[in-house]
Amino acid sequence: MRLDDIRRSSNIEDRRGGGGSGNFGGGGGPRLPLRGRGGLAMIVIVLLLVFFGGGDTLGTFMSILGASSGSASQSGGFQAETGQPNGLDQKANSSRSEAVTADRVAAVLGSTEDFWTRYFAKNGATYTPATLVLFNGQTSSPCGAASASTGPFYCPGDRKIYLDISFFEEMDRGLGAKGDFAQAYVIAHEVAHHVQDVTGILPQANRAMRQQGQSKGADSMAVRTELQADCYAGLWAAQSNITQALEPGDFEEALGAASAVGDDRLQKRAQGFAVPDSFTHGTSAQRVAWFKKGFESRDTRACDTFAARDL
């Protein structure tokens, strides 16, 4: 993506470098080891449960995260020629990469704000943007502890999106969802949950899930909620100023990310088979189809997954 002309959002709460949840109001919960031995298997399992979680969905599964703990191991050493620690170069490169990613996040968030502000205004309403919390390691939220291992999520308790930037690295390496527009799709999907929240869709869906027990299953309220968020992300991709920033291959990156996080694909990767009765987000084919439907229709009415007979 070419983001030079895209406005950067100021609705970002930067909690990076604060030492984890202890500096941000507590929160607790152990951090899962993503880069150590067995890290890939763990992230697949966790993503299977809470990837792109919408508020109450995350809280349902937080107890699972408490079952494992640990810290990632880091290799050190010195370069023979210069005597400088390898770790210093790695840290510098990591800092530069994180700065670039943080800037990209601000640009994508700004693009979603501009798009949804215009969309709401056309329909006689006012859009109030969500705040995106950037953190590293771990932090707290009204929906529970947040870390890279939980994946990015939207919390209706404070109407904030929580994102550990290192998650994108794991998404690239662990799931093969590569590219800057794949990352943009993740952000747009979480913003879509905020749109659902402020329009009353998400609270209604969450009530139905609690009252009717529709938090799992191929035709559940949970799946319909997530697929609508994918469709809304497609609307943004087609009509926002990000459209002019796209380069060849960007759209395919978003489709690849949507496919990578389908329930069936994640379950087969984690355990060798899929269990439709446990689906919470939709299959790879469904997630791709609804993103494309939003992109091609350019109309929120086409994103009514709750009225759709076939998903």
C-alpha cells in the first residue's frame, strides 16, 4: 500500500514500553510463549478460539489462556568481527520495523474513520470512532487480559480495539497471512465490530448468544456477527481512500488473511479435522465470500448476514 497521502488517526492509545499490565491498571493472566518451542501450535489453538473476537466472545475463552504460561526465549551472543552484541542490531531492526508498522496502523485506522464518518453522515447519523490501544506484552481491558496470543479484539466495555503489533509477525509466520493489506484487513474487521456496536447490532447479537446459546455452530449468531464484520471490512476496502493506495497483489493479501483465519482451516491445522458445531467465525470460504460481497456491493444492506438463509 502507498500510504503517504493517508491521514493518520490520533485515536490511538500507546501503551507500548510500559512493562505490561502492571503499569496499565493490572489485568493479570499469564502470557503465552509464542516464539519459544511449541509457539506455533499454541497460536493456532488460541486463534482458533478468539481470533477477531467481538467483545463477549473473548471473555468466554479467557479461562483457557490461564492454562499455560511462560516467556519467550531470546538468543544472544557477540559478532566475532566487531565485538558488538547481536542483540543490539536485532533490537534496532525490530524498533524500526515496529515504528513502520505503528505508522501503518495509524494510517489504516484513519482511513476507516474517514470512510465510516462519511457513510454515517450520508445516512443522517454521526460516527464516533473507536480508540485503538497499541501495547506490547500484555495489558488489561474490561473484556479481560490482552496479549499478542489473544489476537486483536474489540471490547464493547470501553469501545476500544486492542492490538499487540507483534501479533502481525505471528500472523505472517504462523498462518501465512502475509502483507501490509492483510494487516489492514485485521484492523478494518475490528473497526467493523465497533460499527456493529454503535449501531446496536453487536449488543443485540451478544444478548441472543447469551439467551439462546448461539455462541458456537456453523449457523450461529456468533458466526453471523463475524461474517458481517468481514463484509463491512470489504465495504471499507472498496470505497475508502485506501482504495487509491492499493498496489497489485494487495487485494489478494486481504483475501489470503480472511482465508487463513477460517474456522475449518484453523481447526484442521490444530487437530487434523474440523468440527462445524464448534465454529465461531465461519469457514475460510465464507470469510472470503463475505469480504468480497462487501467489496463488490458497496452497500451495508448486502451485509445483512442475520437475514441470510445461506452463509
